[in-house]
Amino acid sequence: MRITIKKEAVSEVLSRIQGLTGKKTSLAITENVLLKTVENGITLTATDLETGFEGVYPAEVKDPGEIAINARKFNEIVKNFPTEEIEIQELENKWIEISSQTVEYHIVGMDPEEFPNVPKIAHIDLIPVDSVELKKMIDKSVVVAVAGNEKRAHLIGVLLTFIDNEGDKIIRMVSTDFKRLSKVDCHLGENGLFTGENSVIVPKKGLGEIYKFLENEGNVEIGIKENHFIVKKENEYAVVNLMEGKFPPYEELLQTDPEYDIIFDRSRLMMMLRRMTILTSEDYRGVIFHFNNEEFTIRTVNAVLGESKETMEIPYDGEPKEIAFNPKYFLEAISFISQEKVVLNVKDDANPCIVRGEKDMDYLNIIMPMKI
């Protein structure tokens, strides 16, 4: 193999795949990126065995072939290479030379035949989706994450559902850690065409890697093929292995009674929550929400650090309520709401609080109260 590539053609993608090639797997070769010549260019492939990526990029092909090269070192070399054009050729015994007229590297490669297969995406119906909207959906879903060695699919995965609501095609992502649940919808109108499984579980880690490949403009295409979730751009695609398991029923949690809606100014509530989290800690995460007679009070009590309290006026004339919550969950939920007013649907200390924008039911966060 002998090729010449432009630095600008591959520099960005090499940076983006580091999340895949940097993960420890059962195969050492997954730390490599596979370069393979095609007509008028190369394919660049990376995988961590759960998520795969492949893209086609322009290159001058002098001798066809394929190589497997350490992705981290290749990225560092390309990023710091002094010239725009980079020549790459395979030498004897899997050695790889990366050079120009003034600089030369020799790196030990691996056998490309050992590189795991990344599924191909031919013969599949794909749905066009706005790239920015898909990024927002992923962002709102993967923030609801669990720590440690959790293995249950409904906690480390996101429920992806395709819904046909009387002609309005909807993509829905639902994510939970049992302490809260996030639901976000994207409306495709009447143009969304989908065949196959209408509800699957996609790993949050895989969605996090897909997020890196999405642009801030234009469309991508998404779909399901066998046990894979696929996202395709013009010259790139990513494939994520789906998870086995059942997502717990959640639909009833989405039902809200307007009687318990309380409207807040988004900015004021955010700042108030931030101030009240200053004295929280790993051992004292909860704060007390108190609603009473046109007044909302948050109180923090930390036996180690101290205590704090803040009050604001709100349009509330119901019965007094005192409920403990983790304020971090509210801050994360509200940070994704762009409207000036947010709504907290608060019933009592035995039911979750539902957080949403004043005029937006597409993004809901359901937050469970704490026992203190």
C-alpha cells in the first residue's frame, strides 16, 4: 500500500475516533484504525466492538492495499505534521512509513486481517433527521447516566422508539437511572418512513460516540438493521450494537395534571438552584423545596458544611408542600430548556416532579423525590 493524503482530509476524523480506539477491549487491534484503499481514496474504519465507524476520504492511491495503524499515534502524527501532504506506505513485516520531504516516521502496524468487521449498511431504509435535533436528543438522554458496573440494559441504554401518531412520525428517546427519567420527542411530520423494529435499546456510550460525528447543520439518516442502530452522513456512517432487554413501562409517568403546574422564571430558578447546591455534598445531596402561599423556599442542611436558605415569590396558592429533591437533576433538566418559563408539576412528596418548558411537551424530565 502506498498513498498520499491531505492533512485536512483526515485530521478531524482521527480526533473524533479516539473515543472508540481508546477503549479497552478483548482485542488489542481495536486500538488501531484500519486504512483501506478504494477508487480515488481510502476508507477509514474504527471500532470498540460495540460501536463501529467507517468513512471514505480522498487520497491519491499509488499502490492499493490496507494497513492497521495505532490510532492514537497516527492522530498525533497527522495533527502535528509540518506539511499538508502526507505520504503513507507499507514496508516489510507490517512496518508503516509516514513521511514527507522533511520528516519521516516508521511505526509497527498490525495485521489488517485481524481487524473486526464493521457491519455494512446496504439495503436498508433510512429516515432523514435534522443533525442538530438528533444531537439535542442524544445530549438530553445520555446525561441521565449511571455509574459503576451497572449491566441492566434499561439503565445503561436509551429506549429509541419510532411512533406514528395519526400521520405525525415521531422519534422518541427515553432514558432513566430510576431516580429520574428523560423523554424527548423529535417530530418528522408525514415524511418519516420507517419499517422494522419500532422500539429498541441503544447503549448510552454508543450514542455518546455518535454525538461526536454529528454536525451543527444539515441532515443525517438513521435506521435499524438487524441488531444495529445506524447513523449515516454523506461519506461516513456509525453503527451501534443494540442491547437485549426490556425497558420498564413509563407512559403513565408522562401524564400530568395541570392543577399541580407551577410556573417559574427559568433564569431565576437556575441561579437559585445553583446557589443552594453550594453546600451540598456526596453525603448531603438533597435540598428541601417548600411551597406555601405565593412563596417558594429552598433550604439546604449539611451537617458538615452548614446550611442555606433562599425564597422567591411564585404564583402558587395551593396547600403547603415540603419535598426533598436532588437539585443537580433540576439543573441538568432546566439547562436543556430554552424557553423563558419552566413548569414544575409538583403533587406531593410521594410522587415525582415533572419538569418541562411552559409551551413544550416534547421534552419532559421526571424527577423522584428523596427521603431525608
